[in-house]
Amino acid sequence: MTVPLVEIAGLTVDFGNDGRSRAVDGVDLSIAPGEALGIVGESGSGKSVTWLAALGLLPARARVGGSVRLEGRQLVGAPVRLLESVRGKRIAMIFQDPSSCLNPVHRIGRQLGEALKLHRGLGGATAETEALRLLDQVGIADAKRRLGDYPHQLSGGLNQRIMIAMALAGQPDLLVADEPTTALDATIQAQILALLAGIRRDTGMALVLISHDLGVVAENVNRVAVMYAGRLVEEGLGQDLFGAARHPYTQGLLAALPTLTGPRRHLAAIPGAVPEPGKAPAGCSFAPRCPLAEPRCMSEPPASRRVGLLHRAACHLQIEPGFSAWNLPKAAE
Amino acid sequence: MTHALLEAADLRRHYKVRAGRGPFSAKATLRAVDGVSLKIEAGRTLGLVGESGCGKSTTGKLVLGLIPTTAGTVRYAGNDMPPAGSTAWRALRPRMQMVYQDPLGALDRRLPVGVQIMEPLAIHGQASLAERRERAAEVMTAVGLQRHQFDRYPHELSGGQRQRVVLARALMTEPDLLVCDEPISALDVSIQAQVVNLLLDLQERMGIAYLFISHDLRVVRQVSHEVAVMYLGRIVEQGEAESLFAQPAHPYTRALISAIPVLGPRRKRLLLQGDPPNPVDVPSGCAFHTRCPFAVAQCRAQTPVLRPLADGRQVACHRVDEPALQVAA
């Protein structure tokens, strides 16, 4: 196996004064150079917090433990100078709502110029040429005019393209895209995802795609990690994970998704709701909602086990491929 | 029954706006809804899909009379909808209710949810307090809420439970029609399935008709009998859900459906260029021609009207019958 670009080991994040609100609970993940990894989970599963913690972007009251290594260099607890040389330059991040990430009172050109000056030390005419090239790269027509526009003059899709251009300004090795298309319409979402795929093909940049939409992840990455209540419950290649999920939560997410083709079926709804941070049960966090839960699931947190090639699941039960917890009569209730 | 439960004909809603910035710029008309006709049978679901700004939410409010129409008629159970605000309209309102996207925004944070669930009966002057309580308990059970949650405040409930409260409140008056405006968009995937199943279950048990407004095509397919696709204030395609999703006829419907990411093997995608145009400045002819890969000169000049296809579906496209278009699909 190649040397990982980023290796996260035993990452924990605690919020609150008493530190008992655990948002991320022992996450292990690694990303190879040029790889595309998808992170799936519902709101509050810790998928965004993991990456904010890795880049030291969480507020001071959050306590981060464990390790995040970028090519061997520790980022957790690293001095600000080191983090500043990583953010944007090695690892860039884009977010769900582009218009709230851009400064509304500055022109696009100035904001792009700032990123180019900060990360690459470019200024004047060189910066403008590079800015025009970046806008062209993200598929914005009439780039020269756009540099003089303010964010509110552009649509949501165009603003997200600007955000991607700004993220590319530092020529990062890894782009973390946190729900990049959730705020966009379906046809615009398809455009942005095609753009990200094209950029990855051209630059060889690694991508972490965070999304709650299994379809978005399935189409755009090779490897997928599923998070639930701050823990990684399953991890595997896309076709294994979506074709032969082993964790009851992943299986539940798949069974809850209506399809576009084939006969309409009754959706298997996972009962209950995601536990609030800090109120996760002692054992497996999914146990209270799991149709297969046994007494030990309530008391003992399951360790992550290898269930196939590059396929791991954190479940006490040895679920065979093809068996779904949600086809049982008990789950239909 | 001979009449559809709800029948809207040629609904229009235009807003006067300023075309540019500043108070002295030219006046313009924003055609939020521009000639929409639709029909919902009792106990059935019409799904209304389209991208943001296409007028689907405005259509939902127009059919209930929550905002005045610029033109067009709405008939409810065969009779003209009385003017909004009139006594007759108010008497009709318990029969049709609205469910919004954001349950926290639709609920009063300072009142226990039980009180809010009982409120519609108080407004419509039905039943004593004891009867209201009893009915609220019944409805709460029907939507899967526990009796002890009656005294909870909205912030004490999860997103899915709040949406159940909103649904319970809408069901209090035993409506025949629910207009659901993105009822599950704010919810997590596993919770969405709970609410979708609940809506289907309620329809089966109580025979409620839904106007289901959503941008999520997968969910619309799951719940709808019929589907109407809107683009810039007009319906471009309308028909039976199964065939519309299996064989979309209008290029826009086709693009919308092919834009949905899928888990299985990837299909060939019809990727549209650019953004939807500004609704203040709708393109001439077919409003979709600026993004349509099949547009010809006729599309720029002439606005297509909805025409029936062989399978009963209605499509507003000049080129829909051309074999070339079918091959390109």
C-alpha cells in the first residue's frame, strides 16, 4: 500500500465545559494521494467536525485528542504557523453554503487575489492572470467580468464554482468538500460534481467528499466511510459498501432510500433518532435503533473488524453479505 | 364522484418588481406562476417538482387561496373557491391544510406542542376543550407521537418528531387535502423514510389527497400518483408518475431525472449548461431553450403549449415527437 497522505488515528473531539459532549469518538481514517474518499452520515454524526478538527478550525472550547498526520507530520496540537502552512495550501476545504463563505462586500477578484497572495505570493498582473485561469478551470465563462462582480450578483452555482476556484488557488493536495452541493438545485449539483471529477482527473488532487446523500457519494468516490454518532461504523470500496453492506446502520440507510427505477417498495425506516452528542449509549451507539441488537451491544462498544478486502465494519454480529437486518419482520414494525 | 377534489385552471401570479437595482430602475413583471392548470382527485397525490424559483411553492399557496391569484380559477369539490378571507372560504379552510418544510419555523417555540396541535379546532370553533384534548391525543397516536409528548416544547423534540407535530396539527380538522411544501427536505435520510411512510399510511387510512411539492425526485416518485414538472412558472410535463419517471419526454424532465445521483451503475447523464434564467427576464418562446440541448429556431420564437402524448401524458415541447430526440436520449 502507498504511504497515506493523511492518516487520522483515534481522533476524538469533546465539546462543552465538562467535556462530556463527545462529537467525534475515536475515528481512524487514511487517505492515499489522489484518492477520492466519501464520508456519509446524518447530521450530528461528526463527519464535518472530524475535518474541522484535523485542520485546527474548531473553537478553543473544543478539545481534540488523537492524531492527524499529514505525510507524517502531526497536526493535532501543532503550532499555528504549521497549521497555516497546511490550510489552503496542502488541505483546502469548501462548504455547503458558498454565499456565506464569501465576503459580501468584496469583489470576487479581490477575494481570489487574497488567496493567491497568501498561498502562492502572487500579486499584480501575475495574480490576475492566474485568477482568470482558475475561473476558466472551474468553468466560469466571461471570467474577466466576473472578477469585478460581488457574490450577491452571482447564482448559488456560480458562487460554489468561485469557492472551488479559491480552494484550488493554493494548489492543495487534498480538497475536503463538505456537502458542496446540498444547497444547490439538482441540475446545478450535477454540474458541480462533474466539475470536481474533472479537476481531480486533471490535477491528481485527493478528494474527501462529505455528504448525507448516498447517491452523490456513490457516483463520485472509490472508497466510502459511514459515520454514526461520532464513530466510524463501516468503511469499504463503493461497490462493496453499497452492494454488500455489513453494518445494520449502513443497510438501514440504503433501505430507507427511495429509488428512481424499479417497482416502488415500502421504505424501511430506521426507528428513533440519532442520539444527541454526549448522550450516546455506553455500548454500540446504534444499538437502541438496531433491529438485531443483543444485550452485549448495549454495554460493549464494538471494535472495527475486517470483513473483506479493504472493507471494515464495527458490529458485534457477523452479518453475512446479502443478509439485511431490515428485511426481518421485526424491522417492518 | 364526478368532480376532482381540486381543480385549478390557468393559475397566474405576477409580481411587480424593479428590473434593475435602485428605486428608479425600470418596472418589470415577475411571472412566478404563469398559466398552471392542475387537478387532484380525492385520496390521490400530485407531485409538483422543479428547481428553486420555478413557482412550485407559489402554486401551492395559490390553490389554497393563501395568496391572491393574478388570474385563473380554483375549484374545490366542483365549486368555485370562495374569495380568500370570506366566511365561506374560512368554512372551507379546515378541509385543506398546509405543511411546511421547516417544522421549527412553523411551530411556536413558546407553546407546548399539544396546545398547538389543538389550536386548529379552537380557530375553527369546533369542539369543547375536553373534546379537543381527546382528538389531539388520537391524532398524536396516528402520527406516531407519544401521549406524554403533549406537554413538550418544540425544542425538546427531534426534527422528525417536530414534523410529526406539524402533521398532527394539520390533521386535527380531518382535511381532505394537504398541501405539503418540501415536508421532508429538512430531515435526515433515516427520518425522511419515517415521514414518507407515515404520509402514505395516513393517505391509505384517511383518504387524504396530497399536493406534494418537492425538489427530491426520488421521494416524489415514492409518494405520487401523478407528477407535474415546473420550469419558470409553467408546467412543462405532467402525467402518471411511473411512466413519467421511466420515460421522461420533455428535455428538462429528462435532465432533472438524469441529474439524480444513483447507487447502481451510472447512466449517461444529460448535463445542462448554465443556471435557470432570471424569472424577471424569461427567455422568449420556450423558456427552456437557453439550456436545452435540442433547441431549434422554432423554440426561440414560439411558446409550446401542453399537448397530450399517446399515453395520456401532457408535454410542452415542440420537438417531443421527433425521432431524433428519442434517439438522443
